[in-house]
Amino acid sequence: MIRIDEKFETVYEGLTNYYIFTGGRGGGKTFVAKDIAIRATYEKGHKILATRYSMNSAKKSIIPEYKGVIESFKAESDFRVLESEIINVHTNNQIIFSGIKTQSGNQTAKLKGIPDLTMWIYDEFEEEPNENNFDTIDETVRSKNAKNVVILILNPSFKSAWYYKRWFEPHNLPNEFTGVIGNVTYIHHNYLDNIENLSDKFLAKAESVRLTNPLRYNHRYLGHWLDDAEGLLWNRSILDRQRVRVAPELVRVIVSIDPAVTKTMDSDETGIVVLGKSANGHIYVLEDISGKYSPLEWATVANQAYIKWNCDAYVAEKNQGGDMVMAVIRQVDKTNRIILVTATKGKALRAEPIYSLYEQGKIWHVGMFPKLESQMVTFNPDSNKDSPDRVDAMVHGATELVIKRRTFAIA
């Protein structure tokens, strides 16, 4: 049974209507919210809405997490689990699950129409981009049947976020603030408060990040807010540590392309990065020749790099249009291999494994790449902004060299 920290006692006492849980990874705050929801279903008159910003399948994503809490109570027989809700069979109280944004569009208006809501739990609240979405649903939690409660669970992101400006900035709240201001209870809970429930592997990873990247550690594990100029992954010390003058003998070399469709003053750069792999599996960044090119220009530059470095494949991100990318490269190279990759994962999930290889000392820069490295140290995978093109090209190329793909397009 997971122990719940005394910091959360005020939530169970119900002293305020609003609760904001902050903290980094491994803090256990999401478990507490689920515990509160399950317990509330045994009380008279509750109807609970549990949301995330993106949730296409509650049955596959969030409902199994709630079932885990129910199982920890050994109370499986007390609940009926459906596609998008859980019902307490003794009270008929419901926990209704929904994404704010789903495949069918924004659900705010639909959720506003749910009658008699008494509790709203919004997990991963840092992803909510629209203050109006929050206010619209918040006004729906107004039942007379029970105390109305809104619980917002978030990992602090940037101080420019609307929720920081609304709830934190006006009171000049410090990092890790816990306390009550007006009708809002703030509870900060990070992994240091939850160590007894965490694995040795998790704790070792946290300690490794603390030693190699203090800014990332403070944000991801302690749950501190970031200024807009601060990045989350690479820092200068890691890049300087992973720098060599000359690459060893390489068993494979590729040129990786993150293509832009147009060439104007306002268009994105085309990321073009050459990478190689040595016999021991280490990756070497050999050249960054990214820039603002027309499609034919970037294909020509990539082809020149292919010949210069004796590459064995082009690796190109095809989200802008796989047929177009293939056709453009074929204008300058009729025969050599093209591997098209699809950026299906979020940019954080794409970049994290490659950053981890830098941490482990397995990716090296042969010389200095000022523009690429500037993008790397300021790259924020948690923001809503697009990934930098040079970083994307590097990440796609490194991923191709270290991960055996189950499916990919080759021509």
C-alpha cells in the first residue's frame, strides 16, 4: 500500500475549493488525486470528472491507473468499469473520463453540459493552453449535492504560462511553495517526499541528472519553474565533455535531413546533419550544414555531403510529405538509399533517448557546431513551439544509427 504524505491531509479535510498539486517526476501527486476520487465515490452525491488535455482512449490510458488504485484497496467488487467511466455500484457515483482535446475536436462545450459535477480532477494540467477552457468547465462544478472541489495536477513549466501568471506570479510564490492563499490550497510534492515508494533505478537516474545537469534536475525532479530562456536537456558542460577533434574509424555514415518546404525570410531552416557510428556503437556528429534552402538547394547540399563523407543513406523526416522529399532527393541522386522516418512521437519523447546517450558518453561532436549547439542548449521539449530544425535532424539521424526500426520506408 502506497503511503500518502501528510502534506495532502488538507485535501482530505476539504478546507478550500481549489487545490493545485505541483512537483516533479516521481512525486506521487497523481496517485493522491486518484485516491481522493475513489474515496469520494463512497460519499453521497458525488459526480467526478477526470480529464487530461489529450486523451483519445480513456480505457487504454487513464482508467487502468484508476483500476490500480482500486486494486490497492482490494475493492474491485465495488466498481463497474466501462469504456469512459467508473461507477461505484453501492452509491452509483461516477468518475467520468474525457480529454479536453480528442480526435473528434475540443470537448469543452460537451463537458460543460455534464450536470451536477462536484469534483474535477485535471491531470497533466501544464498541457492546457487555453485559460477559457478552464474557466468554462470550472463554472460547471457547482452542484449543491456535495462540496465542490477542483484539483489541478501539474509539473511546473515556464513562467510565461498562463496558469503561472494566474495563480503563482501575483503572490510571488517561491519554488516548492505549500500553503493556503484565499480559496486555493497549494501542495508541492517531489520525489524526495516520496522516496520510499520509488525504485532504486528511478533514484539512480535522478541522481545522475543532478550531477550532470542541475537545471534539468531542478525542473524535472524538484518541480521548479523555468524562465523562458532556459532549456531542459543539453547544457554546455555536457557538450564540451562530449567533444573530440577526430572521429575514429566509422562503420556507417548517414546524412540526416529535416526538410523545409519553402525558402523565404520567414521560412524554417532545413536541418542537414551528418552523423557516423563507430564499431563500439558510439555516435559522432561530423558536420552541420543546415540553412535556409529551396527544396532543390537542400537536396543538392545533402547530396554533396553524402559524397564527401561516403554516406550509405539519406535519412529524411517525411511529415512534410514523403513523396515530395523522395522526389526532391531523386532529382540529384537517382540511386542511393533514402530512409524516410515519421515523427509520430512527441518531440520530448524523440529527443529524450538521444539526450540520454549524451549523458552516457555515447554521442560525440567532432569539433564545434555553434548554431546546432545553441539550439540544443535552449531546446525546450515541453513548450508548444516546434522543435529546432538542426536538433530534429540530429535526433532523427542519431535514432536511425542506434535503434533498429520495425518499420521504415526505404527507396
